[in-house]
Amino acid sequence: MLQVDIRELRRGPVATDGVLPVEAPALQGLGIELAGAVLVSGTLHGAPERMTFHWSGRIQTQVRGLCRRCLAEVVSDLDSSVAAVFTPDPDLADDPGAYLLTDPVTVVEVTPAVREELLLAAPAFALCREDCAGLCPRCGADLNAGPCGCAASPEPS
């Protein structure tokens, strides 16, 4: 459950565990390709009378991309911790860890924090392995498979 009725917080912290499938509307338009569902686990703390809520959680999934050197498909594990504050206080609007709630506050939805943190945690450039040799700049052969056979370029004088 990634949406918490604030009345539940009167009894104490509330677990926020759930699974967002790849096709979930909240995950569309991220510009990253997810290779699997996003697993979310966390805890929401706060006092409804103060209307400020703290969420600490974890997101796990796999991201698909192309190696930046050889263009092979790469699937990377993504496992990230998240800390966020949900509040209606407009003074916190510039805080990168704050998510504004609109009045009247009756529920806290942690999905916007999951979406943003997923985007920030995804690798900007995939790499199939640290020692990837890449592609030959002349013929385009994958140098991970061995030398390409192109004539060696002359050494600059």
C-alpha cells in the first residue's frame, strides 16, 4: 500500500509496501526502460495534527539499457534508499527531499517520491563490464570478441 490515510498514523508508523508494475501510470515517461516491476518498502511516520510526514523506504528493480561502449544490452539491478518529507508547508517547496501535499490533507501518497528517486538512482550510462573494449571506430566490430583486423593506424609523429 503506497497510499496512507493519515488517520492510520495516530496509532504509530505505517508500513508502505507495494509493487508498481512496469505499466503503472506513475512510471510512464521516465525516459528509462524498466526490466521488471518496482518493489517498494518503507515506513511513514508523522503526526496528523502537525501535517508533516517522514517516509523512509527502499526501491528495487532492474533497468535495461545499452552499454555505452559496445552497445550490448545491459540489465542492471537498482536498489536505492529513499528519505522524503510530505508536507503542505509551501516554505519547503524548494527542498529537494520535500513533496507538497494539497489541503485538505487526508492521505499521503508516496508514489511521487518513488518515481523521482527511481529516475535519480537509474544509471545515466550503462556499462556491460568495467573492462569493456567497445567498438572499433573504423569498422564497428565488437572489440570484446577480439581484434577486428583493421590495419593499425600509424602512430602520430
